[in-house]
Amino acid sequence: MDRVGESSVAGFCKRLQELSAAVAEERSGLDATGRLSDELYHKLADIGVFRLWLPAALGGVELSPLDYMDVVEEAAALEGAIGWLVSNGGGMARTAAYLPIDSAREIFADPAAFVVSGTAGVGRAAQVDGGYRVTGRWPFGSGSPHATWFSPFCAVEGSDERILVYAPRADVVMHNNWHVSGLCGTGSGDFEFQDVFVPNRFAHPYQPEPTLPGSFYLAPTRSVYTWTVATVPLGLARGALTEFVRLATQRKRRGDTIPLANRELVQSEIGRIEARLCAARLFLRQAMTDLLAAIGADSDLVSERTHLRLAATFASETALSTIGQLTEIAGAVSIMQSCPLERYERDARAAAKHLAMSPAAYITGGQLVLGQDMSSARV
């Protein structure tokens, strides 16, 4: 960090806020380009938001999961695509804790390093002398235009083993196929490995043994991936509410004589929205707190992991529904591309489609409450 004290949550949030003008200038072009500009990406990298979980042993700030959530929410409130990239890039810095120290240093020596994960598909990894030959194509490679390394999920041929591998950008083929309605600027196109050799020192099991100390590194991989993306919709909702407050103090509905903010019905609805957002946020934070405590107690984690998935889905649904309410109250202005509410809504809809926030979590949650067999539950 180039300023004392700005590796704190408050410091990260302050520096993100300082980018508001630069983000506003670029926002209208994100839909067409499907990516952040190199200039804006490097401004974010200079803040350090793509290294939020980089272990302290490698020079990172190694934020706690709850502090990480605070920063991601601030980034998402600023711009949905930025929140999504901070959640993914900042979260993937954690992978340094599962690699040999020299491998981790090679990846993260670049201050602008960004590791793209690929878990929405399964590649093939054939064991060879010294490593693996990897082939596959993975969708939803968020951050690919600026990525320095890629880490896809693979099945090892001839075994039941599942691994994550790491390869530099030069070894990867990227596909410009990110044409979507929300989170447009994330550059989440497909990426492909075509018989890429990956040395053993750049591979580890899907559920790895940490090479560095820290109870958080023992957290289940699926739960960590859930946490990273579930933090974004709440930030989008908070940003939408802030924008609505600005709008409501100035805007009058046709035929009204007072601003929206002065109408008692609007005040009542905003109070309900605030209560629901706070409740969803606290549920999500408590679920992670309980998971971390259970890791320390060496329990089987089924209950805690199930509740985390429930909290993630509930947070996403709550964020999406409250943004929808805000656009309804705001009226026709909210469908204009010039209105930030329009962008918050479609970004939230895109985020809610992530598998980690699937409504299927309610089935699993119900099974847990009803005392059903949870041995095959995917949590």
C-alpha cells in the first residue's frame, strides 16, 4: 500500500470511493466493451483489492472473511462489475495458501496479479512425468481480459481425483463471448486449455491441505466460493438504496406536490427495505462466523455449510427483491439507462443466477431442519 493505514477496511473503502468519478466516466462503455479499461483495472490493482486474501506471509493483508465482505460490498455499491471482480480476484488470492511458497510467489509477484477460477466446467488432466497435461474449456472466466493466471477445475484421468491447476495467461486461449444483460464489464468469457502442461507445483486437490497456517484456510472450498459471490448482491442493493435516497429527495411523481422522500408511504417502504437488507446481511455474516467457529471445533460442518448456502441464497433474493421495489417506487425513470437503478437491477439479476445462490439451497435447508439424511447433500 502506498498510504499508511489504507490496508484497513476503511482505507480500502475510502480509496474505492475516490474512484467514483473515474468509474462514472467509464460506466457507459462497459456494456459495449464487456470489460474494464486497462487504466481502471490498474487503478483498482494499485489499491490492492485483488489481493484481499493474499496471505500475510506473502505480503498480503489477509483480511478476515467479514472484513473482506465489507470491502466487496463497497466495491459493488460503486459498480456491479467492479464488485464482482473484487470478490473473485480478491478471493482467489487465497489460493497462495495451498501452493508451494515459490509457486505462490511466482504468481503473486506481479502487484496487478489476477487469478481467474474455472469451476463451472470440468477439464481433463492426464498425469505425465512432473505434472499434468490439461485440456478443457470453462465458461464464466470473470476477469479474463486482465488475468495473469488461470485456475480451472479438472478431473484426473483414470481416477476419482479432482484438482485445481494453475497456468499463466500465455498458455491459455480466451474466447470473446461475454455478451450479456448484467455484470457486463466483468469480462467473464470462456477460457480454454489445449493440452497445456502444468507442473506438479502448480496443482493441488480441490479440497487442499494448506501450506500456510490459519483456520480460514481449512474452510471447505465450496463454502468459500459461495461466500465470495454472495457478498456482491448486498452491495448492489446498498448502492441502489443510496441512489434512491438521492433521487427521492429531488424527484416528484407526476401530479405530486412533494418529493418522494416526504411521502409517508415511501418512508414506510424504505424502512421495511432497510430492515430486510440488514437482516439478510446479518444472517450471512452469522453463517460465516458459525462456520469458522465450527472449523476450530473440528465438527463435520454439515449444518454450518447448509446455513451458509441458505444465507447466500436469501441475501441474493432479498437484494434483488428490494432493488425491484426501489425501481417500482421510483417509477418510469428507473428504466432509463441513464438512471443507476436500472444498472443495479440488471447486475443483481445476473449475480443471482450464480449456482452458489440457487434456490435449491432451500431444499437442502429443509432437509436439515426435517432431520433427513444429509450424507449426499451438496453444500
